[in-house]
Amino acid sequence: MTLLPFDNTYARLPETFYERIDPVPVQSPRLIRLNRPLAAELGLELPDGEDALARLFSGNEPPEGAQPLAQAYAGHQFGYFVPQLGDGRAVLLGEVVAPDGGRFDIQLKGSGRTRFSRGGDGRSPLGPVIREYVVSEAMHALSVPTSRALAMVATGETVHRDRPLPGGVLTRVAASHIRVGTFEYFAARSDTDALRLLADHVIDRHYPQCRDAANPYAELFARIAEAVAGLVARWMGVGFIHGVMNTDNTSVAGETIDFGPCAFMDRYDPAAVFSSIDHQGRYAFDNQPAVAQWNLSSLGGCLVPLLDADEGRARELAESVLADFPDRFQERFQRVMGRKIGVESGDAETFGLANELLGLMHRDRVDFTLAFRRLAGDEDAFLSLFGDREGAAGWLESWRGHLRGRNVDAVRAESVMRSANPAYIPRNHRVEQAIRAAEDHDDFAPTHRLIEALERPYEDRPEFAEYANPPEPQEVVSQTFCGT
Ligand code: AMP
Ligand code: MG
């Protein structure tokens, strides 16, 4: 069975970077969904027939050319350092080089125990597999950098959490799975040689421009910071809350990874928290830029031995990148929010106006996605969302004056907003309904339909109209769980 063309650069790094381990076979794998467009983008040659695909994507028959391994990493979880985490329920099969030259990790998640499993069983219930498939593919369709979902398989095995649940395996695809926590792993061991190898690997793979910089590692840090700033700005533009922004869940490639108790907010609330384990609101919606900076400061600390032979000078370099972060983020976020109200320049005044609207939305508990979508074109429907209709009408008037002042015509503004404000997001209640049908009744129809509804989020499609609606009061999901 082939899955071409593997070229496994991570497996050529020293053995301290991973454990070589095969996925642990599952009882009776059944293919739930294969992402054929993604397989085609990657140039994969896949076997025919559902059974062969199920054996492949469960890990029961790893493809030719795979060199399965579990990656070592550490991480700060809710601010506390854990010197060894690592892939406890995932294996990297290898890297494929797509026809367009892009290099991607192919990883199985839920594939059995590894050296890094600690007390865990290395498995995943179907629920989190479905959540990650749905949400990561939705993020991609929303143009947010993210890992992708290639396939999901039901294992035919039961996993035991607070109750017995059907098991699943997700095949995910990412630019890489290298995390801030991967750097922390070697920094905690004072292994500067490994740190340098890792940094060089990340430069080759994600930031080749750094090679020519006067100080490649300082340039690397700056580019990672920029990628993370851009990512968090995009999250916030679609109302996404990652939920567990621990350093081990922060990709140095600037992609969204590790979809756990993540959520999209319905009504706008800057302090929104959904994760059942985030008691202090550390990872609340509005706190995400500050946490991103916190995570980067940890990365900066790891890079100190590489930045300069003089430690004081090295720390200054790291500090200067971190000191720039708030401005970098603000610049990206202003652009994101400006586009949401039809202005592309990303200036402070436009941002102030967008913020005023957010203030009205917060006070009136207005649905974030619906309000911005209706702003493009349907004034009455927009106003009907607000308790304080006059306040909202007043805002509309200032906004129109602002557009005129900027010489942005209404048609242009509308087209910008229609490509910045989605009609469809993976709303929590829909994701929950899909998971319940799958886990409780072995019914995957709601999952498939949800995935299809989210494929083209910026296009109104009448057949999916109900997916644009916020939850009814009895459907509201106010808490999400890792469930792993
Ligand atoms: P997370 O924050 O969910 O990405 O996971 C944090 C750490 O826990 C990672 O090292 C995971 O590999 C590990 N982990 C989570 N669930 C399991 C499981 N069921 N079995 C083994 N390790 C797990
Ligand atoms: Mg993780």
C-alpha cells in the first residue's frame, strides 16, 4: 500500500527527539470520512475500497515509507511547567511533499500508547475526533491557518472516560507538529546542541528566509512571533476561542493545532470561556493575545543560548521581539476588524468604530457572527438583533459617514464584508448534536452534513440556512470538554 511521497526529515533528527513506535492496531476499523480534496492536494495515492482505507487510517496497516514516531515535547500547562509531555496518543507517520512543494506531517491521533502516555490509554473517543475534524476543516474554509483533517475512523473499541464511549482515530495534516513545548523540552535539559538542531530544522522547514539574516535565530523568533500574532488576530475575527493555549499546543508554524475544548462564541462576550477546565479564564476570548505573548516569552527564554554568546545581549534581543508583540498583534487585529466593517486600511479610527459596535453587541448580548453578516446588506435584520435599536441605528449612521469619509463605496464595502464575515461557523450546539448522534446512535449523517455546511462559509446557501442560526435557548452549549 502506498502513500507517496514520504520524506521524513524529523525521523532523521537524533533519537532524543522522539520514540520510534508503530500505531497500536485497533479491533475493527471503519472509515467514517475521507477528505478526498485534501488527499488530492497532497498528491496521495490511496488504496481502493473502504476496508483498505480503514486499515490505513486506523494505523492497522501503516503505509509504505512511513517511519512512525511519537514526538517528545514539554510544555507550560495553565502556567505550570511540565518537563515531559510528548505524543501520548498520537504518532507521526511521516512527512509528505505535495505536488506544489509544500511539506506536511501526516499524524494519527488516538493511535495507542507511547512512551509519553503517562497514565493515559493512548486512545480517543469518537467525539473529540469529530470535533477536531469539523472545526479544523471549518477553520481552513474560514482562511485561518490550521492543521487539517484527512480522515476519521471508528475503531470498534470502547474507550473508558466518565462512561464507556466508542473510540476513534483522526488523521491530521499539519505544516509540522513542532510546538513551543518542543523547544522547552530541550531547554529544560540544557541541551543546546539539540536546541540548535531543532531551530535549524524549523528554519529549513518554515522560515527559510532566516538563513540569510544577520542573526538567523533572532530572525526566527521574530517571524514566529509575527505568525502567532497574525493567527490570534484571525481567531478573534471569527469569534474563536482555542480553550487550551498551553505552550505545548502552540505551533511554531503559526497554525491552529490541538483542538480540544475549543469553541466559537455565539453572543459576543469578550470574557467568554467555554472550557470546563479553565476555571480562572486564563484562556478567555480577549485574553488570547496576552497568552500568546506569554507563550512566546517562554520560547524566547529557550532561544537565549542561540541568540548570542553574551547572555545579556541574547536576553535583550529576545526582549525586543517580545516588546514588539503588542504592536504587531494590534496591527493585524485592526486590519481584521476593519475588514469586518468594510474598510481595508486597518487604521485606528476604523478600529475604534468597530469596537463601538462590539460594545453595543456585548451590552445587548448579540450574536457575533450574525450581526457582522447582516451588516453586509440587511439593515433591518441587523437592527432587529439589538435590544437598543436606536443605539444600533446611531452606530449605523456614524459608520456610513465613516465610509463616505474614506471614499469606500457601499458595493465595495459589502464585498469586503462578505469575504470577512462568515455566514456559517461551527456553532457549539451543532458540533454537539453531531457528536451525540455519532456516539449515542452510530449516526454520522449530522456530522457529514455539518462538514458540508461549513465548506463554503462565506457563501449564502439556502439549503444550509439553519446552520447560520444561533442556538435556541435549550440548545445553548455553555461548556466544552477535552474529552480525551
Ligand atoms: P492536550 O492538552 O489535550 O493536547 O494533551 C496534553 C498531553 O496529554 C499530551 O502530552 C497528550 O499526548 C497527553 N494525552 C492526552 N490524552 C491522552 C490519552 N488518552 N492517552 C495518553 N496521553 C494523552
Ligand atoms: Mg496538545
